[in-house]
Amino acid sequence: MKYTTTIDINVPRDRMLELFDSSENLFKWQDCLVSFDHVSGEPGQVGATSRMVQTMGKKEIVMIETITERNFPNSFSCTYEADGVWNLVDNHFHDRGDTTHWVMDTEFRCTGMMKVMCWLMPFMFKKESLKFMNQFKTFAEQQ
């Protein structure tokens, strides 16, 4: 399953990326994030892996994030792997002066029960991506 989500953030791109690129800020805009721990590689650079724990409803999901591309100020990509889910997120940041246009291209590959969820409720995945983008927008615009 593939989809694209977009949002305009009323912050210049350089400042937006400064906020986006800080792992310390993750907890300020991802309300479901329980923990984020660096595992290997140089933090924030291509090849770095981190272990993330997020809540989804009453369940905790453990994911491994791997940075696959870091081409600031234009783009940043990661994969996320959890039980039954592989997820690629390609972020593109477009400078529009006082605003940044953020485009997120997302791909999910699922197995087992998660494959059924992708097939039955693809809108839920897109809704979750938009939720994170909106949370970041609110955070960034309040800084």
C-alpha cells in the first residue's frame, strides 16, 4: 500500500528542519512515543538504527527505525520494521519562504493480520500519518 500526505508548516524550512532533526523533540510532538533509543551507527545519519516504542490504543508497538537517506534540506527517508510490518517513509521539504511544504510518501508492506488491516482499512494508516504531521506542525509553529 502506498500513499502521499502533505502539509504546510508556517515556519521557514531551515528552522523546521532544525526542529524535525532533533530526536529530543520527538517526545514533544509524537504523543504516542514511549521510548526512542539509538542502537547503531552515527545518530541521525544514513545507516543509523534506533528502537522506538509507541502506543497504539492499549498496545505497545516496538519498531526499528533505519535512516536510509539524509539529503537535507530537501529530503529524509527511513524504514520502520515491526511484527508483520515494513514501512518506508520518504519526506520531502519544499522551501516556500516563511513556510515549508512537507510531502510524505509512505509505503507499507504487511504480513499476517496486518496485511488484512492494510486491505480493509487503508484510510486508518493515512489518517495516522496526517495526525503525526499535524502534531509536528502545531509543535513547530509554537516554537
